[in-house]
Amino acid sequence: MLYYIARPLGTLALKVFYRKIYFSGAEKVPVGKPMLIASNHPTAFCEPITLACVLQEVEINFITRGDLFAKPFYRKCLEALNMIPIFRFRDGYASLKNNQATMDYVYQALADKKAILIFPEGSTKTQKQLRPSQKGAARMAFGNYALHGDLELHIVPVGLTYTDAHAFRSEILLEVGDPIPLSRYYALYQENQNKAINQLTSDIFTATKPLLVVIEKEEDEPVVEHLLELYRNTFPDKAVFPLFKQNHRRLEAEREIANNFYQKLSDTQRIDLKKDINQYFQSLNDAKVTDFAVAQPYHAHFSKTIALCLGFLPFCIGYALHFPALWYAKKVRDNRVEQLEFKAPVTIGVGVGAVILSYLIFLIILIFVNKPIIWGFGFLIPFLGFYAVLYYDFWKRYQACQNIAAIPPATMSHWQSKRDELLERVRRPAPISVS
């Protein structure tokens, strides 16, 4: 029951924290059949929330680190959210014996044709890379086969790429890959169980990697991220809605840019590109101008100023009403969360709880005052809050273009030509827009 209450709240939270969630391949999920959903794991909790909200036709059970279940109250809450503990060596040898109960639960859930989400990487790390798959997913799949026989189990690879996983109003690019039927490995499993486990583990990695934007080397992240920024600013998604958008083009384009950086360019060309990219962005930084302003200078138009002025009052109201909750979420994140991978999930979770509490306080005030006009205003509070978020997006883009009017036309023309030339080095001939 708590799962179905939390899922719409999670959907709303994602729509506030992230500007857009692009997804594709959801129709490939074998609804009504047992499945292991195998996903990469760049953050602590955002992947489970996102998948639960995108794959609405499937009730997902989540394999979760066992140390979170230490306290009875937390255990009950997590179990009500379909979370299943898995214990690791770092949790203590005594805890490992609890994994048998976990496996029994998983095998029964699969026999009941349920979905289990597992992270083959084995741990969470924020990066645009895919770490080698551990054998847990394959062992789980074959353990279920050994116990229940052929249940038409599928392993569903999923990739989630974040434009900036922990930045407010960033974006998520999600793709579901082709399901891998376990029956493909039955003959090999009968011949050699270890070979079958190793082969399936390797195939999960191979199937997941093409679903992601992958930056192969950590030292290349700054230059590739700059290239992705050039693309996003060249083809911005101007539509506010829908916030969950079934669209593969953004992911396809960003993935191709990252792949071409390694596949299309030689070592010398990559070095030259890094140098030119750094020089371009340094020149913008010296002039206190952003690449978005160079690509989309119209955002500083007079009509935008009028729109901001007209919308300022409702923004202030919406922001002021939600400020205590936002302030508290940020305070918890900054003061209590040290590991990067937990910052966005904790901000989202604490923010949702704080907003719900503030709405309860508003409700008590409405009941106490009990006037029709106050009730009418009370119903507007959530909409004013979301309006404040959209206004913030609009203002950030407007602000990014403020200094562009002082730039000489010749300099602007040079920058625009330069950015196009830089992006063209890693793009295919036909550009991919997001619309």
C-alpha cells in the first residue's frame, strides 16, 4: 500500500527536482512475466524512484543495501516500499546469513511473476561510466531457475544518464534495452554452471553500456561535458510539458557525441579539441558570458523582461510559501550528507517530507480560519510552488544572457562560428534535435 502512495509523490518530486526526464524503450518491458531489471547506479535512490515512476505498469521490488534495515521502524517502512535487504561483507559476517531469507523472498516473488530491480555494479558512484557487472544478478537468475525451473524469466537492461545527477533542474535520459531471456543460457547452464553465470554477467554489461552516455576516461569528462553543453544549448527543449517525455533523440545525440570523441578522433585530434574547447570557454568566462547566451541570445529580449516582471509577484508568493521546506532540505543535505551519491536523493526525500508537513500546517490554518477566499488560496498553494520552479528556470536562462548585449557583433559572430565548429568535430552530418 505504501508503495502506491509513495509512487505519485515520487513522480511529483522528480518533476520538481529535474527539469525533464526523457525515456524510451518502456514498451519492451515484458509485463506479466518475472523479470530482473538490471540498471546502472550513479546515485543512491534516484534510479529506483525514476524507474518506479516511468514503468507504471510494473510493481518493482528493490534490492537495497542491508545496513539501512538495522532499525525496526526503518525496516518496516522500507519493506512497505517493496525494498529487500541484501547484506555485504562490509555489513559483518553475521549479517550475511540473513541473505538466505532475502533469496527466498526474491525467488518467490519471481515465481509470482514480479519484477526485481538489481544494480549489477554492486555499489553506487556518480560518473558517466559503466563499472563491471558483479555476478549477483546472474546467480539470482539461475538460482531461481534451479528452484522453479523455466518461468520465462527475463533480465531487462536499463541505462540512466544524468546531465548532472545532483544539480537542481538538470535532466535524466533513460533507455530500456531489449530483454535478455534466461532460456538462452539453459543449455550452457546444464553443461557448466560457472560458464553460464559468467556469460550472462558479461552479456548484462554488454547490453547496458549502449544505453548510456559513456565517457571512457575520467580525465576526459570536462571536455566531453563541454561538448554536451554545446549540443544542449544549440538544441534546447523549449517545451515545458510534458515533464516525462518519451523521446530517444536527446540520448541518441549525446551518446553519439561521447562515442565520436573516442571513435572519430585520433589522440592528436582529441588533444587539439581539448585545447580549443578550453580556450573557447575561457574567453566566455573572461567576458562573463555563458555559452547558452551565445547560442540563444534572444532570451535577453525585452519581451522576456516584461514577462519576468509580470510573473514576479506570484513567484514570490510561491517561493515564500515553500521556502522553509526548501531551506530545511538544503540544510540537511549540506550538513549531514558527505557522500556525493546521496546528495540528490536526500534532498528529494527530505524536501518531499518537509513540503507534506508544511501543507498539513496550511491545512490546519485553513480549517481554523474557515473562510471561502482562504480555502481558494489554499488550493492554489501547490500550483504556485510549481510555478515558482518554472519561473526559476526562465529567470536562470534570462540571467545567463544579461551580459550579451555589451558584446561587439564581431565577437559574437566569432564565438558562434567557433562553437559550431567545435561541435561539428564530434557530430554526424545530420544534427539531431530533441523535438
